[in-house]
Amino acid sequence: MWNVHQVTLHGKQRRSNLCKAWNCPIEHLMGFSILKVDSAQVSTALLNASCGEFPRRCVKHVYMRLQLHQLCVDRSEGVKTIEVFLLGAGHNIRWKPHTNQPEDIASGTGCHTATDDTCSTDSDIKRFHYQEKKGDLFSCDPNVSLAHCVSVDMAMGKGIAVHFKKKFGGVNELKKQAKKVGEVAILKRDGRFVYYLVTKPRYFHKPTYDTLRSSLLSMKEHCAQNAVSDVAMPMIGCGLDRLEWKRVSQMLKDIFRDLNMTITVYYL
């Protein structure tokens, strides 16, 4: 496992067979087998890839490799906690350290298992609340933080992103943060945070569930570090971005369920 971690961190191949290690990434990059096409097609595909235009079928694989590499780098540099790292790597892994001290168990005052509810107090239990509400997102309490999806270029020229740009501005400030796909840019306005989930490279691209998940994990880390207790958002990833709301809403619940916070999704 850690050998794979190291080669991923340093951008090396994860296969021992050198021919296979060279051939498979090239096929993923171009979206077809190089053994079945002529040199002109290969040259065209490589040129397009160097300009950031990947074949539709392999965009997801490219994003996943970039996210995995960035996760390893962030964890090695201490930017991400072990919990966030495991969540990003395994999607639904929960890191729950054992909190019982040996002396507590020996004296009979502690829990025998980490799931024994009789040992929990109200202050120990983290409560997550999720709700969907019909109405205007910007009518929520001014102390509630907001979130929505954007692209790396911060174009915000369609949909609810236009209203975020008009209301909060800060486009140059967001661009200076130079966030990549799968990360989150943040503004602070009137004592609350405004989260810009970076889920795609350009405004005309479409996000994937993986890029959205990675951005939400980055937002979760910031929420946990800054004791953010309320976040409101539209039906992110849906509408113009064409993801399925059923999957996205479940993703929100899975990611934030271990935080003491409320997420409210507004719809019209």
C-alpha cells in the first residue's frame, strides 16, 4: 500500500511491467488503443491532450489520477488530515480513533467498545442535519455560509453563479487563490464564508461525481477547522452541470454526517 503511495506521490508508474506501464497510460490519455490507429491519429490526440482537450471517455480517469496525486502531496505536507485523506482515497472510509484510556477501562469507568452509547454525553455527540427547502437561496440568514460550483476560470456567466458574482464580487481574489479542480476557493463576506467548489477546468466543461466529491471534502475540512455550523447551497452539480440530484444529495449526507452542522439545500 505505501509503495503505491510513494510512487503516486512522485508521479511514477504503479506497474512493474515497463511495457504495460507505458502502453496503458497512453491508451487512457488518448481514449483508444494505439495499436489500432495510425500515427496521424496518435499525434493529433497527443497534441489535443497537451492543450487540455482530453477525449470524453478518459476525462474521468485523468481527473482521478490528478486527485490521487494531489491527495498524497497534501497529506505528506500536512495540508490534509488523515481523516480527509482517507475520505478522499476511499470515498466512504471513516477514521474513528479510539478515545478510551487504558486507566478508564481498568477502573471500570470507561467504555469497553467505541460504540457503547452509555459512555457518550450530549457534548460528545456530533449532530448533522440535512434539509431541502423551497425558496430563494439568498433569503437565508446572513450568518449562514453559502456554497456553489464554479470552474477553474471563474467565469460564472450562467445560472446561479451569475448572482453569486453580482452579490459577492471578488473574482480577482478568487483567481489569485489559483485553486485546481477538486479544491475550493473561499471568500469571507460580512462574517460568513462563501465557498466556490471548483469542479471543472472550464465553464463549458461538465463536472464528475469525483471532482464534486473532492471539492466537498476540501470544503468540509475548512468547515471543521473554522467551526462552520450552517451552510446553504443550491442543488449543486445539477441543472446545467447535469449530475443526478439523488446521488449528489446522498454524497452530501455521507461526507458531512460526522460534523456538527446543518446543510440546507434551496430549490425553486
